[in-house]
Amino acid sequence: MSIAQEFARAQKEVNELPTRPNNDMLLKLYAYYKQATEGDASGERPEGFDFVRRAKFDAWSEIKGTPKDEAMKKYVALVASLKN
């Protein structure tokens, strides 16, 4: 199975996890997903009291430069670790 196929499968499996991941795990999942699908974070960091968008942007920015294939692999591994 190619990494793209594993990534697509993991995207479905994340919605079927037995328990909801904590916020830190959700941010990691978001960051790896965005990096894998869109590449490096772009635009300006959200300002003000929009804490959710700001946290998402920061998590995504932290992995800047990660190749898309590597981000897919990390996403797949993270989902697999959450299934257990």
C-alpha cells in the first residue's frame, strides 16, 4: 500500500477512534494533515482572541519544512497509536 493510500485510510480511521484525542493530539493531527495536503503554513498568524485558529496555525508552523510524504507517514503513525 502506498503512503497516499495509507494516509487516506488513516483519515477515515481518525473519525472512528474509540475515544476523542486530547487537544494536543488534535493539534498534531491537524498540523500533519495540513502539511501533507497543503505544504508549509502561509499567511499571517491569527491575532486577537481567536485562540483556536491561532493554536492551529502555530502547530502547523512548527513543522514547517517537513516534506509532504513525511507528514503523511507521521499522520498515519499518530492515528495508529491512537487506535490502541
